Amino acid sequence: MSRRIRPIALSALLIATALWASAQETVRAPATRAVRPDRQELRRQQAARAMPVPAGVQAHRDLEYAKAGEMPLRLDLYVPAKADGPLPLVVFVHGGGWRGGDKRNCRALPLTAHGYAAASVNYRLSGEAAFPAQIYDCKAAIRWLRANAVKYNLDPDRIGVWGTSAGGHLVALLGTSGDVKAAEGALGCNDQSSRVQAVCDWFGPTDLADLGGRNLRGFPTNPVTLLLGGPASEKKNLADLANPITHVSKDDPPFLIMHGDRDPLVPVSQSQALHDALTRAGVSSTLKIIEGAGHGFAGAPHDEMVRAFFDRHLKKKADQETPARK
């Protein structure tokens, strides 16, 4: 994989952005599956603390991409104001054990300085609905973005996804389940495809049956149990549907998988298994194991690897040769 040296100021910005996102992560899951009556006020408070938007980038916040019953599902979209044509899009899916997190922490936002649009998605958490609601929502978001590509100057044929932890699991599933009807759902713009063209998975779980049988430090109830609506041992069909490895096929998009070798929550073997399955199927996959890293990492070299990956698979040759307009 090729690397380029980035200006010191940009490296500092990316490091600060990553640290800011980590510091701001909070749990937004209610105690039960009922939606809390003050949820909209909580979202307004979170929006007030949203990550700063770079100059020259238009922020479209809280766009409703579908409704699950009476519950609106929303995303944020960031589009450079000046562009020579439709932009490739990177959609970020947050982590939080499927029970917390929020779209305001958009790790893909710095990519807007390099000729990309970026989006960040909220999905139903495990306290609001059991799986497969989460993948239904993510797919609905991709379909909505594709349906509105002309309105927001997006290229519907160049959509990548990037997720961390639980978000890494969901983007990996987006990548491998493009032809899986049971994972599609019926929300939103059903005349559009939910397929994506590149996947960046940061330390996402894959084998939920295995993870659901572990005692995870810091979690009184295993997050997989909350996600599936019961112990994984009693929800085998759902655990299989939720496993990205189940659906791997030769037409899947390219993957970049990054995982710390000291992750105490999601064993690095889960990413290794996904990488091995993809390569056996003939899918382009790069596995980067971060030495000494736990469940999460930050830094300019990691962000540069992500950008180089998306450049290779989402940018046209002319885009790669021409700097982003200022």
C-alpha cells in the first residue's frame, strides 16, 4: 500500500479530531426498547457539541432517511461547497456496543479536505430494537443517499463505508450482504441499491456466536445478548445472519481491516477470520494489525492508510492526480 507524507498541520488536525471523537463518545441507549420521551432534546444537545465543520464544507444535519414506525432515522451529510463534479462519498457508522454512540462523531469528516463528501448515520440501538434493525437502518441510509445523489452532488457509484467497533461490524455486513434479502429490510428508498464500493472496518466483531459466549469486562450484560434479544446460543439463526463471514462472495467490495493486537473486547482473531474468508473468495482485502493497540487507536498514519485505501477504490484516476479545490 502506497503512503504519502502529509503536512505537519494536517497530521495534527487528524490526531486532534480522533482524540476529540474518543473523548466525546457517550451512551445514548435507553434502559428499555421504548424510545425515551426526551430523546429529541438529547439529540439537540448532542448537535450543539458536534464536531466542528471545516471551512468550505456545507453541513446538512439531521436529514431524515427513513422512519421505523414513528421513529425518525437521521443522518448528517457534509459536502465540500466547491467541486468539479459529483463527489465520492464515505459514510461513517459509529460504534458503542450497538447500545450507545451517536452520528455527531464523524471520523470521516477530515476526508472532505481531500475531495470527498462524508456522511454519518444514526441507527436504532439495541435498547430500541433487536437485530436485524441495525443493518436494515444502515442499508436504508445508503439507499437514501444514492436516491438523493444529484441533489447533494454525490456520485452514487462511488460510496464507501467506514466504521469502528460495532460500526465496524455493521459496515463489514454492508459489504458482504449486498445480495442477502434477509438483511435488506424494507425501509426508505427501496428502488435503490444498498451495495457499497469499499469497506473500512476498524476492530469490528464478526462471529457474534463466539463473542456472545464471552464474559466481557465492563459489561454486566453481554452486548451481543442485547443486540440479538437473547443469548447467542438461543439465537443461532440471527447470529449467523449478523456474521459478515456468512455472506462472503467473490463480488464483495474491497476491504481494509484494522485491529489492535491487544484488543480486550473483540479478539483480533475475529478480523483475521474475516480477512481469510474474503481472500479465499478472491476479494481484495488488506488486514493491518496494530501492534500494542487495544480496542481503539488514533493517529495520522492510521488515517493516512484509510485515505489511501479510499483513494485507490473510490477516486477516478483524474481525481487522484488533481488536488482538491480550496
